Amino acid sequence: MKNRLIIFSAILLISIMVAGGTFSWLISSPEASSNDIEMGVVKVEVIGNNIDNIMVRNIGTSDCYLRVLTIPQWSDQSLSVSNVDIDINDSDWIGKGGYYYYKYPLGVDELTTDLIENIDFTELTPEYEGAELTVKVVAEGVQSANEAWKEVWSIDSLPF
């Protein structure tokens, strides 16, 4: 009889311990961990309304590398632009593959230096009289971190 009482007490004690552990495991609420990841945004805008003060501003939230494409166009689109010579500010910009790359990473809210120094014309024949030249500037920015330009711009190295 004594052995039965000891066995019964041991089983009861083990049952209470298991039930208590299970109950505490079920009602425990550990602190939720927070891994907030904020994506950076690359956004650039071309500013300036005269040929001699065209710049690009980083209006995103990440530093970026920048390249631009200049597209000269006469008001009469049948006229050739081969007589247009655009002089780029080569102290801060470098040309490669039709694009002009800004030599420095552009910080948030920063402006580049002027892109165009001068525009010259050669052999303007009479059909160009009265025609107006427009230079469209298309700017592309890519984050400066992690060599993102390799994938985005499909180039192996920056030209500077």
C-alpha cells in the first residue's frame, strides 16, 4: 500500500509539472521583433531653362550615380542635327557610349554642376533660317551602393 501511495504521488506530481509547463508555454507572449526595412528611392530631375545652366538634382532618398543623354532636335525635324556641336563640361562629366556620366556620387538634394558649356553650329545653310534648336536632356540615376549600376545600366565599370 505504501508503494502505491508513492507511485500515485509521483505520477500526480509529474502530471502537475507537465500541465503547468504546457500552460505557461501556451500563454507566454514573447515580444514581437521588428525588422523595419526602408527602401531607398532614387529620383532625379533635370533643372534649368537655358542651355548654359542645365543641372540635375537628386530628389530621392539615396545617394546615386547619374548619367544623362542629350538629344538635340531642330523645330523642323527634317533638318539634320549633325551640324550641332554640344560642348559638355568635361571637368565634372565624362562621355561614353552616347551618355555623359557625372564623375561623383550625387547626395540627397544635391545638384550637379552645369552640364553644357557651349553649343556651336557648323554649316548652317539657308534651310536652317528661322529654325529653333531644342536640346532634350534625359537623366538616369541609380543608387551608388552595392555597384547597382552594373545591373541597371548593363556596364562593367564606370567610366571615371
